[in-house]
Amino acid sequence: MIFEGLSDKLQGALSKLKSKGKLTEKDIKDAMREVKLALLEADVNFKVVKDFIKKVQERCVGQEVMESLTPAQHIIKIVNEELTSLMGDVSSKVVISPKPPTIIMMVGLQGAGKTTTSGKLGGYFKKQGKRPLLVACDVYRPAAIKQLQVVGEKLDIPVFNMGDKESPINIAKAGLSHALKNNNDLVIIDTAGRLHVDEALMDELKSIKSEVKPHEILLVVDSMTGQDAVNVAESFNETLGVDGVVLTKLDGDTRGGAALSIRAVTQKPIKFIGMGEKLDDLEQFHPDRMASRILGMGDILSLIEKAQENMDMDKARELEQKIKKQELDFEDFLEQMEQIQNMGPLDKILGMMPGMGNIKDQLGDVDLNGKEMKRTKAIVQSMTVEERRNPTILNASRKKRIARGSGSSVQDVNRLIKQFNEMKKMMKMFTGSQKSMKKRGGFA
Ligand code: GDP
């Protein structure tokens, strides 16, 4: 789950307030101290933390909050709004030029994920109907060109390269002409990185910039490097000027410092986040959704978008009706498992849901890997149609028969029934009222 330590600590500090009725200034001060520590431990820039706490505290001791009937909810709302504003308030998009091709220049240090992200971005825009061209200008890192070619092949996106003997500036220019000739309306230039920011690198990037006049310079930084990422962003922005940041490796064990400080320190927005090594693990960055995820309020909007990308919407509507009427049966269960499996690893999906910690506990041993799926299928297929539609009739002798028929044990059958019931509960929560979320400890 994203920024787990930070998320737990912030939620801990704020939920202490929830258990109190009226709040005193001291209660708020104590909570703010905890929030401050949590942010510092997450490696958020010191000055950013100081400003943040000052703003939140000022708003929290205001009359409206202190006299409200639900002061804790108010404070959570304020923290949510200020976290959002720290990351930029609105989602910033890549500017698409009215006169094609749009040129995006990718810059960053070696290992940040530039080449991977160039491919991911190409795939992202291709899905939106663009005709991207990837241009391989990293002539220094061994195998960078080959890597881009492999990525391009996987995504079925053309890659322009001139080997590693030509200068990156000439390659970029030739790439542009190639795009014009071949009707590519988006050019993504993968430039070279270095281990550290140095003058030679910056000079080269400046030359490419002045030759090809990109519409966007996107800086790729590795979120795992915390404040170093922020420093790198500052120096690239000062020397070269960047339009936005792509923060990679947010799927890893990263504390959150980079995500929460970059915008405040550099004034440049995070535009995309990398959530894994696969080529579709790229998400547009939404500050409000990220703040909600950090505060455990879930990110239902991103989840719905992900579902829309992967699900058969007619089936989803049919399912929604069934859940509303409480008619979910084992055939739907099987279908759902398959669809969720298409969406990616379960813990990632759960991370987007409100009250996720609790659900994870409830789900316990639900395993969506291939072996478990096969067993589940076999068990469901060994049920009669009547049993699938009406699982309550599954008594001991029916379970025994199903276990025998599917080559599994009665315990396996029982476990599946338990999982099915948990899934039913989870589904109800999805479509259910805010009341049921509150009961499970979410803030919604
Ligand atoms: P470059 O030197 O900046 O071009 O970096 P690469 O694109 O070669 O990426 C360096 C490593 O980071 C590779 O192993 C990538 O698979 C990995 N990587 C890139 N983005 C992500 C991400 O969002 N999440 C994870 N887990 N790994 C990533």
C-alpha cells in the first residue's frame, strides 16, 4: 500500500481526535505534533512540513472547527485539503500541441526509470488514439537503445534510432523529421542520464532543448531516493527548466517524502506516477486522490477508471444490479475473481479502497494466483446450477460431493464459501452507504 508508514501514523494521530467529543487547543496541538513527526519520518522536506503544520493548525483552531459538533471530521477535512494543496490542488496534464507533433523530452538521472517511462507514456497516449514515436537519444548507457526498442516492440510503437555513434542532438533532430514524414503526432525523446547532475549532461540537454523546442520537458525521478529526488528536481529545474515531474517506483517501499515535497519546493507539478515495472503501470497524478489514499479514504475514482479499462461494462452493470438485489451467486464470484485478476495485484487494488486495512484482514487468505484460481474454478464447476445460484443450500453432504468432484477437500470448499461471503460483504460495501464505511473505520 502507498506510503504505508506515513498513512498509518497520520490516521493514528487523527483517529485519536475522533474518540474525543469537544476538542481543546491542546488536543489539536498534540495531534499536530504527531502529524509533524509522521511527515518528517516520511522524509518530507523540513520547511515544507513547518509551513504545512502552521497552515493546518491555524485553520484547526478556528471557531468553525472548535464549535462544530464533529471537530475531528473537520480537522481530517482540513488535513486532506492541505495535503492536496501541497501536491498541487489540480491535476496537471501534458500539454498537447495544436500543431502536431507534440514533442515531449524525457530527462533525469540514470536508473530513475526514464526509458521505461518513455515507453509507458507512449503506451498511455497510444491508448488515447495518438500515434507516438519513441526517439532513442541515450547513446551513453549501454543497452539503453536496445531497451527502448524492446519496449517499443512490446507496445507496437515505432522507435527511431541512429545507433550510439551519432550525437544525441542530431538524433533528436532526425527523429523529429522522421515523425513529420511518418505522420506521428507525438514524439517522445528518451535522453541520456548520468549518475549525478553534471555540467556536460546539462549542456547536452540544453542543446537538445534549443534544437527541438519541446512542448514539455518531463523530469523522471525515483521516489525511493526521497529528498535526493527533490534536490535533483530543483537542479534540473533551475538549469534546464522542466514542465512537470514523473515520480517513479511509488509501488515500492517509499516513504512519501518526494511526492509531498517536490511540488512545494520546485513549484513544478507531478504529472504522472510510476506504479510498477510493467508498461501499463503509469497513472496520471491527481493530488486530491493521493491525499485521500494517504488518509485511508481510498481512491474510488482511480479504481473505477481502472475497472473501466479492464472490465466488460455490460457485465459490470448486470453485476451491480445483482449486488443491489443481493443476488450475487457463485458464477458471478468466479467471473469477478477473473476480472479482478485482470486489474492487477490484489493488494494494489485494495490500496485504493476506503478502510483498506480492515478489508485486507477480512479477506485474509484470498489468493488470486493461478493455482488458487484453478482450484476455485474446479470447485464451482462441481456445484449444480442450483447450488451456484443459491449457496445457502450447501450442506455437509453436498460439500462432500463437491470436494470429491473437484479433487479437493471439504476444508477447501468451506474456505471458498467463506471467501464468497467475504466478497459479498466487500461488494456490498462498494455500493453501500457511507454508514457502512464509517462502521469499518474509514473516514468517509
Ligand atoms: P533509466 O536509466 O532512467 O532509463 O531507467 P530505466 O527505465 O532503465 O529503469 C531503471 C529500473 O527501474 C528498471 O529496472 C525499471 O524496470 C525500474 N522501474 C522504472 N519505473 C518503475 C516503477 O514505477 N516501479 C518499479 N518498481 N520499477 C520501475
